[in-house]
Amino acid sequence: MEVTRKNLVLTFSTPSKTQETITITNPKEVLSGVKIKQAMTTALATNAIGETVQANSIVGAKFIIQQEDAVDFEEA
């Protein structure tokens, strides 16, 4: 049986040239680039991103699509 999984990965940068990422599993299918950027901008404005160094800019966002196929041990 084939299973397809979709994740949304948001990437931010910090002043110390490191990156912070947030992975959202099973994002809504109807998310547009504009809505994603708005959410990322809001997260930056609230200083919610970065454990030791606060993120200061948006690097990008991407959907990661994974397809899984089970192995049939009985198949020759």
C-alpha cells in the first residue's frame, strides 16, 4: 500500500548565520505562498523563532512530499 506524506518546512536565518527551521506535518492543502509568508513574518515580529539566537529574516519555505511503499516479503 502506498502512502504519501506532505510536510511544510519553514526556514529562517539568524544574525549569527545559522538557520532555524520549523516543520509542519500535514499542512492544509490550500495554503498559498502569500499566507505562508504572512505567517512567517508574524512569527518573526513576535520573536518566536530561535532558542538561543533570535531569527531575523526569512530564508524560504518548501513542501516536502514523501512516498512510502511497503515491501512485500512474499513477492519473488
